[in-house]
Amino acid sequence: MESCRVKRSLFILNPTAGIQPVKFILSAELQRRKSELATFKSLSIDDSGSHIKKSFETYDVFVAAGGDGTVRSVASEIVGTNKVLGVLPMGSGNGFAREFGFRPNIPSLLKDINKSESLSIDVIEINDLLCLNVAGIGLDSFVAHSFDKLGTRGLWSYIYVTFKNFIKLKPVNVTITLEGETITEDLFTLTIANTRQFGNNAYIAPEARPNDGIIDIVLLRPFPKYKAPLIVYRLFRGTLNKSKYVRYIKTDKPLTIESNETKYHIDGEPVEISGKVNVRIKRDVLTVLRTRHNRL
């Protein structure tokens, strides 16, 4: 465990992220506390980055107030520095926040900031793009692209687009090259994991840890669609690794992924990547605020 002396904290608020009524309640409380808290309402990822750069020397803790996309955009600006990442979860899945014990409670978060404890974690680089939680191709990436176009947010919206994409899902052909070995398979999903879950406690990689120097790769092979309820049950129980349709690979070495599919997701955010995808892990490069609920 590493300690840090916190001078001040800056809340980076993404006004487009979040679900009601959580978003309304937390935004209202931040507004009510504006005399005691420094906040910045971001208009875009570039806007967040620009403001963090301008105020970099003023603050020690940068708090991402939003979903996993907001967390990743803030983390991208402070990775490799001694600045501390905090999270006020307001998103639909909040995978990163759930893994590190961040809760939608401002007084509790302020107590954690004042306690001034932190820990260093790994990040995954995917073609120079930062990944904190999970990235991948297949069903979860199709869902991310569909969800991004949806006008509503929340768990039920996510379930809707997942079901819609699953009904028409066809396997994606993927080739992985790792330490000279080539693996080519047709898959429903390929997941690259730094932490255990997508979000909403859906544990795609139950053994993944963000500070072990290991990339967890999850290959979900095609299965009869009538078995989907069992797969989903195991996903939320954290026992997906017991399924015969799943193969897990652990590595600390770089790897490459090739596919004719260009729709990927990184931390739930849709991205288009053509050609070869290079993946590697960077150890202990991001400092995260330790919460009282953190189990790492």
C-alpha cells in the first residue's frame, strides 16, 4: 500500500454520462458543495484532457464523475504520474468503480480522499489506447456499439441491446499470436481483461487482478443459444471459468489479435480497429485512491 498527501481534489463531471436518478442526485450535491469542492463540467474527452493539463499542478486527486468511459478519459491524462485517480460512479455498468469499491456517495468519497491512501495498478495498452477494465471483440463489442447509439441508459437498456445482438449473433473468426504460438478460432467473444468484470458484477474473468502484471484472455466459443441462461448465470456468479465453452489464457507477454471484424470495445466504449491489434500490459503505472470498500 502506498500513501499520498492530498492537497486538493478536482471532480471531472461528464454531464452526458449517468443514469437517473443517480445522476440527478449526485450532480445536485456537487452543485450544492461548489463552495468547498472544485468541479469541472466537461464538454468532451478533449475538453477533459485540456483542463486536466492546465490544472495538473494544482490538484493531487482527479475524480472521474461518470461511467467507465469518463474514468478512462481521466486516467489517460494521469497515467504514469504521481496523480491519484478517484471515481464517483454515475454510469450504467461502473465496472472499474465496483472493482475498487467506489460508491455513489460523496461524503464517503471525501473521507477516503482525506485519508490519503492509494495503490498502484497495471493498465493494458491496445494499439496505444488505454484499457483499465476489459476490452474485446464479438458479442460485447457489438453490444457496446449498439448501446452507444441508444437514447437511454441503465441496466434494462443494456439487457435489451444484449438480447437483440445475441439473437442475430454469428461467430467471429479471430487469430491470436502469443509467444510464437498462433491460435485461430471462431468465437462468440474474445475478452482482454485487466479486472474481473464488464460492469454490474458480470464477472467475465473471475481470476483477473489489476495489480498482478498479467493479461487475462477469455475465449468464449460458440454454444447452443438455448444454453444462454446458464452462461449468464455463471457470468454473474463468477463461475464462467467452469464452462466447457470457455478457455482462459494468462500471460505477461505482448500479443497480437487479427480479425476481419473491426468493431471492438475498450472499457465498454465502442472503437473501430482495422488490421493487427497489439496488446501489452504496463505494470504499476496508475495510482488509484484506496477506498474503505477496496478488497485488493
